[in-house]
Amino acid sequence: MREFGGKSPAMLKPTMAEVAKASGVSKNTVSLALRGSPRISEATRTRIEEVARNLGYRLNPTVAHLMAELRQNRSPGFQATLAMINANEDRDAMSKHPTVPVYVAGCRQRAQQLGYRLDEFWLHETNMPLARWQSIFRARNIRGAVIVGLMQRNRLPAHLAPLWDEFPALVTGVRTREPALSFACSDQHSLALMAFEKAVALGYQRPALVLDGVIDALIEGRFTAGFLTGQSRLVPVGQRTQPFYDVAAARGDRAIFSKWFAENQPDVIFTLYHEVKRWIQEMGLRVPEDVGLIQYEWRSDHGGWAGMDQRNDLVGAAAVDMLISLVHHNERGVPEHPRATLIGSHWVDGTTVKAASAVD
């Protein structure tokens, strides 16, 4: 029997990297092939499976069984119950909030695809001390939790810390602190930079940012960072604008916004708020003839806008995938090194910006 470093092959556990090397492909291709991804051709998948089998490489048995069922176009049987916790201050945010339902839809669809049930909870429910949360989770045999809807703060209630120690937990949309859990969210920095590059490509010369300071703090300034990166690379110093963060105050006193606008004279505005269009029009300006508008979180209910589609449904799905991985590997507690899955965005054309040939 051939020896490897003094050990027999039976004593060695081959790695995915070794399968990739023997197959002449990347580790990512091996991972996709062994999970039956339609992105990999049947011939390549068969070849990689044969190499993996000869080397004795095996996926996690639970994952392998699940993916085998999916390859046969059969819905997997019931696997386990997970919790989906609405962390928004609004009890009905999972159905009525402008953006939270998109995350929720992604979570639900992915959980259903993989055979998991989602039990829904509201983080701010009264008469729910720690012991009650723990009792419910244990009684229902809940294996972990995905947290959605954080909008005002990125911290979870301190008294629930033991819950995250006992059950794996993932967050969607933002990075949390105290505790710092693993999370899935859109790549906000890249999104803002891509939007800036698109605006410049359209011919705009004085892009500006209108963003609530609370939201900017919640996402640790990543929208601002992407905007400022684009500005420093693509706009001469004399044409640069100052971001506007007083959105909440401007809702009560529009003069605050008008003053900023007069001082900065933007020709296109990046924002999360459709009401900015009305503010522009109240000043006697036209969209897009006088000022363009680009939505950082494009939504189908305002499909006429130009902007970036964050695909928050994919964020929700990614969070469920990450949580199931934690469950399979029996990982619980606040991680020493939280993991992040960032989902890319794409540009959506709309009537709130002018075509490049029409921009002065």
C-alpha cells in the first residue's frame, strides 16, 4: 500500500483543494459540482465526482443527502425548525415595511427549498424574558435563528445574550455589535461606488448624497464611503458636494434641505427616499431635466426610478444558507471571527436620470 507521509490513505482525509488540483479546476467549481449546481456541465460534474470518489473525499453527509434530493428535482423532506426573528420596532414590519418583506421572502423561499420550517417571532414582544425565549426554542426544537429588520440600531437586547450562546444566530442587512454575529447583507460600499460610476458615465458632474444619518451609522458609513471614494476618484475638487444627513429634520422643515441644495447645486442625487423627488419638485425643479435621482435601494413598487437593485431576497436566502451551515457544524455562541456574505447589486435603468446624450 502506498504511504503518504508515513500514514496510510485510509488515515488521511482529502481536502477539497486536493480534489480541485486532481481535477484541474478551482475549489469553487468542485463545490458547485458536488452540490449538483446547474452552472456546471454534466460532463465536468461527472468527472469531478469520479475524482472525489477515487480520492475518498466526501461532503458533509447531511448536506450531501440534501443536495442529492435537490438534484433529483424532489423537495427535501422536513429537516428542522428555525426561528425568524423580526427585530424591527414595528411588529408588522415583515409584511408592511418598505424593504424588510424582501429579506423575509428570500428567507422563506430558501428555507422551504431546503426543507426547513421558519417559526416567526418579534424581538420586542412584551412579557418575553430570556427564560421564555429559551423555553419556546427548546420545546419547538428550534435549531437556530435568523434575525431580520434591524433599522434603528445594530445592537441586540443585552438580556438575550445567553440565547445566542445556546442557539446559532445570523443577521440580515447589517453588521451587529454587542453581540457581533455573522451576517449577510448587500455590498453597500460597492453599490454606492457603482452608482457613482454610473452617474458619471451618464454625464453628471456634481453628484450628491442624501441619506439619513441614523441609517448611515447603522451600516457603519458604507454608503458614504462608496460615495466619497467615487467622488475622490472621479470629480474635480471644485465640483464636489457635501453629503446631506439631516433627512429627519428636513421632513419637518423643508428649508433645511433647500438651503443645502442651494449651497451644493447637485445635478444628480443618490438617496434611499422617494420623497426627495417631491422635495425637488416643490423647489420648482424638474426630474430628470434639472436634477437626476438615483435610488440606492431600487424597488419594484417604484419601478420608474433608476437605481441599484440590492437583491435583498438573495441576502435573506444567503442568511438561511449560512445558518443551516452553522447548525450542521454544531457551531453556536458569538463567533470570535464573524463571517460575512456580501451580495452584489446591479443597475436598473429608469426615468429619473437622463440619457448620456441628454446630459449637459
